[in-house]
Amino acid sequence: MLRRLAVLVLATSLAASCGDDLNLLTEPNGSAPTNPETLPSPIATVDCPNELQRGLLCGVVEVALDPQLPGETTEVSIAVAPGREPATFPAVAVLQGGPGGASSQLAEWLPVQPFTQVFIDQRGTGFSGNSLNCQELDDAVENSLGLPFDEANELADQLLSQCATRLADDPLLAATTTANLAADVAHVMATLGYQQWLVYGVSYGSTIALEMMRRPPAGMVGAVLDGVYPPNVDQMASVPVTGEASLAALNDACQASATCPTDRDLMTLLDEGFRLLDRSPVTRTVPYVGAGTESVEVVIDAEWLAFTVFLSLYNEASVAYLPAVLDGVAQLDEAALDWVAWFGALMNVENTLSNDEGTYYAVDCQDYALLGDPPDVTGVLGDTLATVMATRDCEPWGVAEPTTLTDPVTSDVPALLLSGALDPITPTTLAELAAEGLTRATLVEQAGRGHGIWIDNACIQSIVESFVADVTAPLDTSCADEPVSINWERP
């Protein structure tokens, strides 16, 4: 399970007819009014899932199964969050990462914006009824927490093979590619009648947005890329290195802080804890982390520790615990071990249940299969990531040979690129790589932040609002030069 989780978290255009009913959703500048009651035809307005019922409009949109081979169609689900100032701001298509994440999940907690947000689900995810989810893994996720790392991996391989066999004849599987996901976004925004709009993509969502920027569809005037993952990056070469770099950056922040709860080197502490748990794994019982149980047993071995560290680096809330946790694990402190068991289990369950694995493997194996040899890294974290990633198998998903890396994106579409200095998977170096082909790119890095920095920060919020309001105006990004303080915590 953890290997699948580690890979999963590692995260084009059709015209629409314009009927009179489009006026129900659009205003002259192409934005949405604040209180539409239905979505325009031919979109089918549906009841939102229970978790999304907070002033949203939900619908199902018919799209071409493959725009290059017209005839067959499929459906994707969308959720529209009307903006506070639709006459002032263009709408924004919001794209979740993964691959395999449903953008509508973001609608559960992203706040209302001055601009209308259109959450467009990736094929095989969401509530359209066309599911590429591996329910086999969902059903087994909690029990797998009590297995040693190698046994959990073996179980995951078996369940993924079963899922791949079950989905093999579904034409949606082979037609789920980054290019087709990009085409879906363009088609949805055209069908909604927006004349000017932007795209916001986080993590793999930024990859979809970059694909759209190659040949921007009508009406697309800008892109916000948050946690930028360009298509010309080999995961095998990048992720072990970026994971190590993130931990090193956290160590630097800890050493420079008078309030960090340890004065020891974090890489050394991880190495000590890794070796202890490699010799003698421990089992901890932690509170409820998913559906069906009040508590679960978790086996903490060396690899579990490494991946829990990697996942905790994604967010500044969890990263604040790492120095104290690593110091505690090196001493086999019970509170530290409980935190590692609980947080690792929580991330495992949440990521498994929220990700549709068929969509992930369809995209990743066809578009971004691992190509290179593991890089030379010197730390426990990078070595573990490289070792686990090297075992990824695409053959059950119909891809026996590695694909080639996609060409870099070149575009003159205005783009705002956002990066967190602690991001373990899409650091600023990847944003800089993407920007090499973007003639109108503005890069923003914020210290003390992790993966995806738009939300929960007034500075970045103001920058995004200014960019969405006018992609041609000069941007004042100076507020991002002020580091975000890490409020260190103890388990």
C-alpha cells in the first residue's frame, strides 16, 4: 500500500454551441452570476453529493472519448462555485492533482472567491458514474496498515493486478491521457459559455494546465500553476532528489531557529530511527483514521518511517512536528512513535480513498512512465524513495514498454507559477524548468511552505486575485519575500 501511495502522491479543444440558455450562467464578460439555479444545456444538472452541498451547482458533461477519433463519448462531472464578483473577474477552471484526484473534492473546502470556480473532475473520478477506482484497494486499506512494509506491497500488487484485469476492457482506460484530460477542460469551459477564463492547476493539475498552454483553447487567457510539475521530468530522477532537498531545507530552518525542539541534524536523526526500526519494527494502536473502525494497528518499520517523513513534508502544519518526532523516534519515544503511526495511517487511508487508481495508472503509465536509473543520493529518504519507485510495474495496465518523456511546453499564455520552498515533490527548481518555455511567466516562491501554496495565505491569495483580475498587469509579488514562520510542535 505504501509503495502505491508514494507513487500516487508523487504527482486539449472542442467548440460548444451557444444557445439562449447560456445566459442563465454567463454575463457579458464571460463570468458567472452569483446565484444560477441550473447549468446550461447540454450539461445535465444533478444533485451534488452530500459532502458538496454548500451553494454549489453540480453537473455531468458529455465529452469526446478521444478528440482525435470522434464518435464515442464519455462523461465527466463538474461542480461550479459562483464567485462574489463575477462581473469583475473571469472564471477559473480548478484542476486537482494525482493523477486520479477528483477536482470536486477541492470544492469541499476551498473558500468562495471573487471569481467563479469550475471544479472539473478527471476522467474516471468524481460522480459521473464512469469510475476507474480500484475498490479492491479501498476495501483493504485499513487492514494493510497492520502488515509489514514488504507484505503490504505484495498485497497492493495483487489487488492492483486484479483491478487492472477488471478494467482492461473499459475503453475509458486507454483514452485517459493528459492530452484528453486537457481537452475535457477546454470543452467544459466552452460548453459553459465562458468567453474569457483561466485555469488553476495544483500538482498534476498543473501538468494538465501546461498541456492546455501548448495550444491554448479559445477563451483561455491565463494559467495559475501551483506546485508545478512539467511533463519533461523523469520521476525516477527527480523525486528522490527533491525529497532529500526538502528535508535538508527543513533542517536548515530548524538549525536557524531558536525555538526548534532539537539541535541535532534531521538527516542523522532519520538515519538513526531508520536503522532502529529496520532491526526491530514496532506496532502501535492509533485512533480512528478511516471508515469502519475506532482504532487500527500500525506496523512501523524503517520504510514506513521514511514515507511518513516524506508525506509530512508536503504541508507546513505537519512539517512543524518533524524535528521533535525524528528526535523522539531515534530514542524510541512512545509519543513520537504514536505520531508516526497515526499520521502515516491517516495519509495512507485518505490518499487511497480519495484517489482513483485506474485514472492514475492510465495517465502515468501511458504518459510519464519511469525511464531512468535511480539517482545517486546519499540519504535514507532519497534511497528509500528510489528503491521503492524502481519497482513500479505498468505491464498489468497494458503498458509493457516505458514511454518517452513529453516535450517541454512552450507558450506565450500569461502564467503565474507558485512554489513552496519546502515542497518535497514539486520544488521551485521544477517551476524554473517549466518557465524556460513560457515567455510570460511570473515565478513566486514562499519560504516555509510545502506543496500547493495558494490557500490559507493572504499574500498568495492577493497575488492570485490580482493575476486573475488582469493577466496583463504588472504583479506586485513582494509580500511573498517574507518567510512564513514554522510554529514548531511536539507530538
